[in-house]
Amino acid sequence: MMDIKKFAVLIERQRGTILSKIKRLRREDPFSTEDRALIVEPGTDAAQLFGHEKTVVLENQLKRDLKEIEKALEKIKKGTYGICENCKERIDAKRLDAKPAAIYCLKCEKEIENGKKSKK
Ligand SMILES: [Zn+2]
């Protein structure tokens, strides 16, 4: 029997970490203020701009992780935790140990990743 509570605690903790990372990113980004769109003026510091782009990429990555984490928490509530969202097979226990918020089995995750890449 899987120790779901242990995973729930781990995932909640990860969620907290990611949320604080996103907050910190927003604080550090010189262009992040919500009411100010990114306006590139002549003479805008290139390094600052690059910093902003890096922040956006990082933030998007964190948001993706956060989505997955929230889905994993939902699955815990629904009682479907540990079952792949795609093929409905059990996710390998070792994989869950390494990545508690995993909602797909390794095979499906790879397929989804590849699918995303080929669409672009
Ligand atoms: Zn699967």
C-alpha cells in the first residue's frame, strides 16, 4: 500500500517552494510589475532585458511545475494518485519517489514531451 500521506506532504512542500520562487523572481525582475507592459526603448540596458527574458522562461517553467503539482494534489483528493493520467497504468513507485508530483508514467511523459516538440 502506498503511503499517500507522505507524498501529500512532499508535494505540498514542493508547492510552497515553487510559489516562493515565483514571488522572488517577480521581485527581481526589473520589468515584472503587472501594470507596466514591457516597453523596449532605445537605450534599454541589454543585460536587463536579457535578465527579463530569462526570468520569463524560468517563471513559465515554474508555473508548469506548479500546474503539475496542483494536479497531483487533486489526484490525491480524488484517490487516483499514482495512476497515469494518460494510460491509466500505475506509475512506477521509484518514479514517484524521485518525483512525487508526477502525474504521468515515464513512457507517457516522454511521449507528451515529444508531441509538444514536434508540434512547434
Ligand atoms: Zn502512462
